[in-house]
Amino acid sequence: MRSAVPACWLISVLHSPSAQPYALRGFSPCHCVFLNMTDPIDDISIPFHNEIYEGLGEIHGRLRLGHGNLVIEYMAKDAVFGLLRGRVRELRIPLIDIEDIELHNGWFRKRITIRSNSITSFADFPGAESGVLVLRIKRRDIARAQVGVSRLRLLQSEQKLKALDEWGES
């Protein structure tokens, strides 16, 4: 008898309200997140929001991995009336340029902190200071953020190991 879930899917049982549409029968206290593992680079997207201009503006966007890059798509709008919106922008940062990524899961604030090797990596992003970018995450997206951060760290480790192998062969 064949399973209803293809073998290329990873099923993670998580306590997350964002996974409610995918809940399996028999897992009432838990919820399941299905991730298509056919291409491990392009399968997760983390929504974020930030305040800019001392609370007069907001940024809403998504953080995702794509072909060896960390891709940040964002749009700015005013926080007072919500009428003025900017266009959607995209910032691509090679994984080699990322020094560290951390997920802070505090009581009131959940955030991802990304540190870059270069100050110019986040120069086009509003609110980034000296190569450090802090993105706020909503509570319902924390499980998705945990998976995304661990996947990014895994890809960085694979790139460093590959570089060491190439250095050892030469």
C-alpha cells in the first residue's frame, strides 16, 4: 500500500499555529509542516517586518534561500496612514558573505540577526547598521524561521567543507 505523502517530503511535527492547515489526523496537540525536499535551496520563505524612520515607516518582506544566495524581498510603506507604498525591492547576498545568522526567540520579540563580512552587503536595506541586519518575526512564523536558519547554517557548512576539499586538493 502506497503512502499518501511522497518520499521526497520531510514531515516535521512542530507546535506552530502556522502549520494548522497541514495538521495530520491523530496529532491534535501538534501540527505538521510539509517541506518539499526536491530542491533543498528553494523551499522555505520566512516573512518579516521592521519599523523604520523612528516608527513612521514599516518594512514587510520575505527572507528566502535561492541558488547560493540569501534573497531578501521587501516593500516599505508609511506606518501613519498606510497609503504611501514603495515598490518591491530585492536584495541578494551570497552565502559566502554571511558571517553569522542567529534566531532570537525571546518572550516578547522574535528576531533574526544576520551579520555580514562586509558593510556594503546591507547598504541598500533601510535600518541596517554596519553589516548587521535585524529582522522581526511574528510568533506564528517562528517554526518556519527555525527551519530556515538551520537550513542556512547547513548550506554554509557545506560550502566551507567544499572550499576546504578544493584547497586540500591543490
